[in-house]
Amino acid sequence: MRPVAEETTGTADTGRPPSLWRNRAFNLLWTGQCLSDAGSAMATLALPLLVLQLTRSPAQAGLVGTASLVVTTACRLPAGVLVDRFDRRRLMIACDAFRLVAYVLLGLAVVAGAADLAVILVVVAGGSAATAVFSTAEYAAVRSLVRPEQIVGAVARNEARSYGTSLAGPPLGGLLFGLGRALPFFGDAVTFLMSLVAVVCIRRPLQEPRPDQAPAGSAAWWQGLRFVLGNPFLRALLVIAAPLNMAFTGMIFAMTLSLRRSGLPPALVGVVSMILGVGGFLGAFAAPALQRLLRLPTLIMVLCWSTAALMAVSVLVSTSMVTAVPLAAAVFLGPAANAALFGYQAAVTPDHLQGRVVSVILLAATSAAALAPALAGVLLAHLSGRTAMLAFPVLVAVSAVTATFSTGIRSMSSRPTAPAPE
């Protein structure tokens, strides 16, 4: 594999590692995904609006989001196998090309008046499957694009990208949909084209050489699962990530319902959601500074316990907009934890297992998050708002206890050493 210095500039003579901002390969991938994520956020808003206009049915509009989530979850493990078996660059190019064509065809169908629920669901299902493969390949490729000491910073940059596009994409999607129903889908297709070009322009390999073909079928993903369960840190990551994701998703959902039941206008509820997004966006930029101040095990423990306490405070003021303040502070801390945990995962996992290990962890985390709205709804239906919402700080406390007592977390070093290729 080529040395990283071939696509970075200007630090070898100073004795300091090059800045991540000067890493050409990583910045190409990151910029392409900024555009692609923004386009996907536009389409995610526009798709249920389109279905609602076509069918006048909120239930069918909701079906679009459910279909996307179900397909993405179902494709996680197969995506990990593909990413470890085939060339990651070619997979990413194929996924972008597929999504580009799919959303151009959807836009043309909308213009021609031929778009119906069946057409929309086919595009959403295909696009979600391609996104599952692409995102797994992107996670796995980061380790090949940056120096070991920069992996955590690279994951933090990706966190900032995610929060930033989630803030910018939906308003832009709403604006374009108001100007023309097909525009958000054509716009999404353009962003996939830009992502494809960015991936093509990366000259460095996105994986280490693979002398042996990876096993196929169930044996392949079982190999990844066995590696996760056999590594103390990765086992702890599973137990930490799943409750954290469920808690954040459920808490935000329950908070939204609680504010509406207390009479807060929908516009102000939207402002609360924006405050949370801004908290995460700022937290992603603060993540590297937090990681420099604290050792990784201490950082994870502090963030988990702080998040549990801040969520509990948010519950106490859950009937007013003030509830967004402590919850935004908890969201602010989230990117640092994610960057530390997933950055460390990328460093300690052999390259030929990256895709499968990432897919196992993401499957556990996203499946837990998918159950959160249903859990919140059941709790709110049978308990008072504050009592129901207390379930989510308790979930975070499970993660905090794991972080405190797990040998896998306590053994984390500040600069993990990447395992040698096998």
C-alpha cells in the first residue's frame, strides 16, 4: 500500500504529522460525501411529501421512511461481506452510479406524472440497499486513507459532516420541492454524480492487499461476528453503542411528543430540533480538543455519565423549550464519544475484517435506534411524560456502567496501534 505521504503535503521536514485538512484522498472522500449526504437529506424530506400529495395518505407517506429503514437494516450484514470481499472503490462507484440513475429516473417519472407509490418504493429500496453498501465501504476505507493517530479526528470530521448536512439538507429539500416536485430528486442525483467523481479521483487504494479470497455466505459474516465477540473492546462497544443510540433517538422522539402535548406550536418544536442539531454540529468540531484533554477511557466514562445526567435534567423541564438546552449539551458530547469509539475500532480491526466488523456494530446500533420511537410511544401511552422519558437516561446509565467497569474500555490506549495485515 502506498504511504500516506504521497497524497498529503508539507510536514515531513517539521517532524509533525500532516494536517488532516491537507490529506487529499480523505478530503476528496469527505467532500463528496458532504454533497451526497446533503442530497440524501433533501430527498428524505421530499419523498414523504411527494407520497402525501399523490395519495393523501399519511400512513402511505410514513411507509416510505419505514421501507428505507427496513432495507438498510436488512442489508447491513451482506454489505459488510461485500466490502471485505470486493474492491471498495469499485463498490462505491457502482453504488453512486446506481443511485444516480435511480433518482434521475424518479425525477423524470415525477415530471411525466408517472410516479406512484410502487415506483417510489422501488427507488427507495434500491437506494437504501446501495447506501448500506456505500456507507459500510466508507467506514472501512478511512483506516487506509489516514495515519493511525488521525483516525479519531477523521471520524470526528465525519460526525461534523453528518450533523451539518442534516441541518442544511431538509430546508433546501423543502425549498426545491416548493419550486418543483422533481427538483429535490434531480438535485440528489447531481450530488451522487459529484460523489462518484470524488471517489474516482482518489488515487490511493481503499484497502490493503488481499492475498486470499474472503469466505462467502454465512461463514463470512460469522467470521466478523466472532471477531467482535472475541475482542474485549469491541464487545464493550456493542453494549455502549446500542443503548446510547436508542436513548438519543427515543429521548428526542419522546421530547417532541411531550412538547406538542403541552401545547407548544409545531414551529417552535422545529426550533427545538434545530437546537439539538446545532449542538451536535458544534460538538463534532470540539471532539478533537476533548480527546486531547482526556485519556480515551476517561473520555468515554465522562461523556456517558454526563449524558445520563443531562438527559435526566432535560426530563425535569420536558414541558417547555428549556428541555432542549441540557439535551443539546448531551448531543454536543456525543460526537466525541462516537469519534473515540469508532476511531479506535477502525484502528484495532484488521483491514480484511473492517467491513464485517463495522456492519455488525452498525446493525446493533441502528436496530436499537429503530426500536426507540415504538418504545417511547408505548411508554408515553401508559405513563406520564416525565416518567416515560426517564427510561432513556437509564439506558445511557447502562452504557456508562459498561464504560466504567469494562476491561475493554479501560485498556484503550491513547494511540491504538493498527494490527499488521494477515
